[in-house]
Amino acid sequence: MGGQVPVWVPIVVAAPGFIGVLGAQLIAAWREAQIAYRTLRAPALDTAADSRQHGR
């Protein structure tokens, strides 16, 4: 048996891993943006809720 591995085999094996890493980074960035958006929006929601409760 030959000990040689064709060049395309490591490329094909690495491609799903690389795509997985990129996907995980995109998901993490999206989640972080959602958290930041909610954090910035929370005081405005509290003010609006207070206004509704007190009839303003």
C-alpha cells in the first residue's frame, strides 16, 4: 500500500471544519449584537411601561 494521500483529501476534510468555525463566529457575533441591542433598548422599555402604568 502506498503511504501517499491525495492532496484533495485533506482539503475536503478541512472544508467542513473551516465552514463550522466561520458559522460559529457569525452566530456568536449575531448573539452579541442582540444582547447589546436589548441592553440599549431596556431603559426605553422601562420608561414606556412606567408611562402606561401611571397614565401618562
